[in-house]
Amino acid sequence: MRAFEFSRPQDASAAISAAAQAKTAQQGADIRFLAGGTTLVDLMKLEVETPARVLDINRFPLDKIEAASDGGLKVGAMVRNSDFANHATVKRDYAVLSQAILSGASGQIRNMATTAGNLLQRTRCMYFRDTAMPCNKREPGTGCPAITGSNRMLAILGTSDHCIATNPSDMNVAMAALEATIHVQGAKGARAIPFGEFHLLPGNTPQRETVLEPGDLITHVTIPPPRSGSKQFYLKLRDRASYEFALASAAVVVNVTAGNVSFVRIAMGGVGTKPWRSLAAEAALLHKPANAANFRAAAEAALRDAKPQSENKFKIELAKRCLTHALETAVNS
């Protein structure tokens, strides 16, 4: 790990002012915020991230879960994943979110990892994490060897000729299905970012993963009020049950009225370059009878635009079965 300056700003304003001096808030930023460190420290050890200055923000009062004014939930950026997943209100009203968080990482990591850190979790693509390899996300313009190389774990939705790296977060998938909003305080003031607009597709600029600008500090996330009578479920399929990233996952929130789907939100993980909200799957299912045939039709719609590589074509059928089973489980729970 390269040498760096470590400091503890007195408050959020001081941290934002310091971080605003960086050239970017993205890959390669020379000033970084440090919370739980479960991603940043890991990447610093690999010298994938080499910030000149690290700002410890753990003293900031951003670790509360409380009721929002609209009846929803306000979750501080510094809330640890374990506390988030096991909070009574989350378990009761946002079960899909609790299930998603608890399916990720190990208990020890969840005890350290934060809400904001999970939102910003970096890909596990082996080429990104190996500085001896070219990688457009790490070093723009060097190429994406994953496209013709080892790509079994990588994305089949939202890819480009420049990057096929997968977003690894479980929490993000549930957040997408719940239509959360991310609140940011930056050098230009505060703004609220709908979850679906926060993460960016790789396109021609895979090094830019979010809409964050230098100095932007995530302060909290808000989740809309729970839908009365909704059924929720998160299903994660992986190579092993413990401490493994998804090959495919699905988060579903669904209401059934008189046998028909009256409301549905669907997001998928393990298959997209960003947390993958599937509007196509929702449209295919809305107002249709809640049965196995229509669940499968929704899954077909979700994967219609999949572009597999040499080693991950199996993800298409796996993801379809994952979503179908998640919908069946939710509706029948």
C-alpha cells in the first residue's frame, strides 16, 4: 500500500470542502472518504485505489434509522449493514431489503460495512482488481480483456464494448426495487438522486460509475412508505452459500388483487453492469394473473436484451429461473 495522508475532518462541511479539491469522485480520485473501509482499504492494498489523502468520516452523526416525514424510512449513510438488516422496521416493512443485506458478505464484514459504502461498492472483476492487467474501468483506453477472457461472473445486461463488469451489491438490488432516493451534500449544495439515476452504465466511460462529483458526500437514503399488503422476496443464486457474490439474484415487491398483479417492482443482480431494475418485466406482468406462466413471461422479458460472453451464457436461463422462483415465492408467502 502506498503512503497517504490520513485525517479526521471536524464535520461534514470540512470533509466536503477538502474532497471538493479532488479532480474526480470516481476511480482514481486522489481524495477519498473512509467509513467502514471494507471496499476502499481492500482496493488500496491491491493498489487499485491509490489516494493521496484519506478522510475518516466515522465521527459524523449519520448513523441513525428513523421514520421519514412521508411515512417512509430515512437511513443514515453511516448505518452499519448488520444494524440496517436487523432493524425491526426494515424486517417488518422492507423484508426484501433485510434479506438482501443478510445474503451479502460475512457477518464480520456486515458489522463494518456502511449504507453509503454499499452503494459505492466496486466490481469484483478480476481484471479490474489486478493492476498487471489492462482494464478500461481502472485505466481508460487500455481495453477490456474480460470480453474475450474470464467472464463467467460478469454482466450480460447493460454492457458495452468497453466494459462488462458486474455491480456486486445485494443491497443495491433491493434498493432499486424499493425505488429508494439517495441524498447527497456537496460543494454545490444538497440534492436528492432517484436510485435508478445514481449508477451509470459503462458506455464509453466505464471509469465513471455514479453521478457523484468531487466533494459529494452521501448523507442518507430515503425509502418510500411500504405498500400495504405487498409481498417481498430476495433470491440469490451463487456458487456457494457462504460469502459469495451472485451469479443471479432477484428482488421483487408485488401486490395481488383478485388474483391479478396490481403492483410490481422487479430488480436483478449478478447480471447487470448496474443494479438492474427491469421495467420490461414489470410491464409484462402488471394486470396479469399471478401464475407461473406469467411469471416466466416476465422473466423472458427481463432477459430479452441479454448479451452473454463466452463463459456466461448460462446466466440467461439461470436469471430467468431465479426471477420466476422469486415471484412465485413472494406471491405464495
